[in-house]
Amino acid sequence: MLGDSHLKLLRTKLLSLFEEEKIYRLSDLRITTVSETLQTNRTYISRLINEEFGVNFNEFVNKYRVEEAEALLKNEDNALYTLDYIAEKAGFGSTNSFTRAFKEYKGITPGTFRNKLTEA
């Protein structure tokens, strides 16, 4: 079992890996990749994400990817890029999984989101 200090350190390292290094951009990201990078086992990572964030690993990763995609869509420099390109840049393995996750977190599809941005 993890002690509180070890858990806090692991949480800090996990957030750094996602927020600073943006590991979620790897389309083939697995929990084993994260655990190996953080030099711990997948059970600890899974438990940490479940208990601290109330989601499973895939939901945790997709939240970061959706936020990245939203930022990319809001950036006018990316206006001419396809949704396939945006999905790939945010770390999604397919446009379908991108659309599904985006709609789940934002309540609209990425295409509709982009259209609303251009209307504004």
C-alpha cells in the first residue's frame, strides 16, 4: 500500500507528466507507459487516478486530449486544418474516438464547436 507522502509525490509526477510533458499526445499511450515512465506499477497509477480524480485511466487521458483539441480548435492558426489533423495532434488514435470523447466532455461535436467559433 502506498503511504501518503509517496502518493502525493506520485500524484505530482503524474500531473507533471500530463500537464507539462503532455504525454497524452501519444496516440498509443497505455497505462503501462505511464507507470514505466514514473517508475511504479500500473496498479498504483490506476488506483491513484481512480481515487484522486474519480475516473478511469482512459477517461483521465481523454479529458486532457479534449482540452488540447479545444485549444487547437480555438487557435485561428489551425482554422484550415482538418478535424483528423486536430484529433491526431491532441493524441487521439482516430477521428471517431475524438468526436465521441469531445461530445462526451463538451456536449457538442468538434465540428459544431468549430462552426460556432467561426460564427462568433
